[in-house]
Amino acid sequence: MSAAALPGDPPGGRRAIAVWGIGVAVYFVAVIFRTSLGVAGLDAADRFHVNASALSTFSILQLLVYAGMQIPVGLLVDRLGTKKVLTIGVLLFTAGQLGFAFSPSYGMALASRALLGCGDAMTFISVLRLGTRWFPARRGPMVAQMAGLVGMAGNLVSTLVIARLLHGVGWTAAFAGSAFAGVVVLVLLLLFLQDHPEGHEPEPFPHLGAAYVRRQIAASWQEPGTRLGLWVHFTTQFPAMVFLLLWGMPFLVQAQGLSRATAGELLTLVVLSNMVIGLVYGQIVARHHAARLPLALGTVSATAAVWALTLVYPGQHAPMWLLIVLCTVLGACGPASMIGFDFARPANPPERQGTASGITNMGGFVASMTTLLAVGVLLDATGDDYRIAFSAVFVLQAIGLSQILRLRGQAARRERERLVASRVETVHVPA
């Protein structure tokens, strides 16, 4: 049975695109704020007089808050709806960006990044749920990839715009000025966003307090597809996230001897590669469901191989062609991580989509947080030896890969059972 034939499927159309576009605009701004530190890492070290470990704490704390909020946010989205959760998120991440602009000390800057991470955590899961409420199920993979693509466009703004503002108008003006984008999307959100199309309201169900929370989490976690989605996200996302969020610029400038301008161009290449590959992956998965796991495993293998070649290349610096290949391959990490949601989505009913997405989304950010910390500690311990520090990538990939291989059979069997059950149910529905 085609997913388009599912009873109660949302109609999609221009109205869906317009409403979903507002949610995606919120996510776009959140990514700009999230990744703005990636182009300001060296400036932040000078401004707050901190070493590599302390610098990595900015991103680690932000991701710690983000990852820790995923399940609570998923529960909130399932319970309160998209609009309310996105509104709270915009208020928090805009306040965090403003606070970071005016922070006079390292401690206040840390608190601002934590606040930003809290608001950022409320955006992507909300956008995913908005997509499932407004578009037919068969559009799910493409809608998710498009959301990720727009998010990477936000990363592109950080790389191209905020980096130049930092060196043009200074720290405070650059970060405070960017915070105005949060005000703009808040107005759009309050005026035009709706949780679902008319006639497609979710079925009401009683709130049972702690029992409701336990039931949602337990039921989502029991699905092998949810757990497989988490480990796919864990294994695929973090190499590019670590590179873009903090350590890419220092690695390219300090370890590879490039200028900031050239390093910025390579970071831009990661983002552009992500956007192109995201379109390709979305089309492939939407048309060939069985391609999900091969795409994810292929991305992990390619990333590990190119990183290994870059780190062991003889000589003081890797050649430019190899760095270009590295950044191009890293661009596949984001689209591959979206495949994790394509395992979790069909494994859970609509009323658990937020919770299941929250569990899945934790994976990559836990891996990113762990790697950010490991790289910072290893850099300080080895006197800025980036070859040793970035070897932490392979440890996390090995852990994630072992879990993917363990869960893939269970998830496939469960998905087949669910498909057969849905076909039987449809046959018995009277015309």
C-alpha cells in the first residue's frame, strides 16, 4: 500500500508549504545562532583568555543542554503542540544570543550559550512534527531532508556573514545584530503558524502526569526502529558537527597552516556539500526505502576513510586537494543523520512522533558533545597535536557502528510486521 493512501493523511499543498516554511525559518535562525561560535572560536579564546579545553566548554555546555532537552521537548511537543514549543524556543535562543553579545566574562558567556542551547533544542523536533502534521507520510523523508538543508543554510550564514561582521563591526555588534533575526521569526510564528490543517486535529487523550511521561518514553524506546534511528544519528552526524561547530577553523588554521579566509571557504564547502547531498539523499530514500541503511553505512565508511588519510598523510600539512575531499565528504554527515528519523518515524504512531524524534535526535548531539570534549582535552594534553586529538572520531564511530549492526535486523522485522498489519487493517475498512 502506498503511504499516500493512509487514512487521515494530511493533504500537503501550498498552505502546508507556507506554514511549514515558518517553522523552518525558526530552525534556520536557531542554527545561525548555534553555529556562530564556530567562526568565532579564535576570537572567543582571545576575548575571554581561555585555553582549548575551556573554549570547547562553550560548545559542550550548549550541546549538553541541547541533548538533555530532547526527550522533554519531544514530550512537550506531543502534549502542547508545535506553536507553543517553538515560541518558547525563539524567546530563549534570542535571549541567549543577546546575552553572549554583551557577556563581559567567561562565566556569563557560558550561561548565555546554555540558554541558547535550551531554546535551540526546541526547534528541530517541532519542525519534524509540523511536517508530519501537514504533509502525506510518503513525503516524510524529503521533508526531513529539506529541513536539514535549510538548517545548513543557516550554517552558511554564520560562515559567510557573521565571520565578516566579527572582523568588521566587532564582537558585540555582530552578535547583537544577529539577534534581531530572532525577533523577526517570532512575529511570523505568532501571526501565521498553525499546528495542523483543519480537519486533521490529533485525537485527544488524557494527561496522566508522570504515568504519561513514562508511557511515552517506554513505548518509543521499545521500538527497535527508534533505537536504530538514535544510533544512526549518533554515528553519522558528529564528525561534521564537531568540525563546523568549533574545531574546524582551529584545525585548518593552526594545524594545516591556512589563512582564515581559506579556512572559511573550506567550512563553506562543508555546508554547500551538505545542501547538495541532502537533496540527493532525500530523493533516494523517498523512492527506495531499502537504501536507508546502505546510505548511512556508506557515509560512515567514507568519513572514517578520508579522516584517516588526512591525519596520517606524511608531511606537516595535508595537501589542499585532500582537505577539499575531506570537507566534501563531511557534507554528507548531516543528510545521513536525517536517515535516523526515517527509521524512527514509521516505528511510532502520530501521538509519539515528538518523543521518538527527541530520542533519535539525542544521538548525534551526545556524540558531538563527547568528541568536542575529547578533542579539547587531547589538544591540551599533547601540546596541540591535532592528529591525536581527532583520532577520537574513530572511537565514537566504532561504538555507533556496532549498535547499528546489532539493531538492524530487529528493526527490519518489526517494520515488516507493521506494514502487513496496516495492509490487513486497510482491507477490512468498509468503502
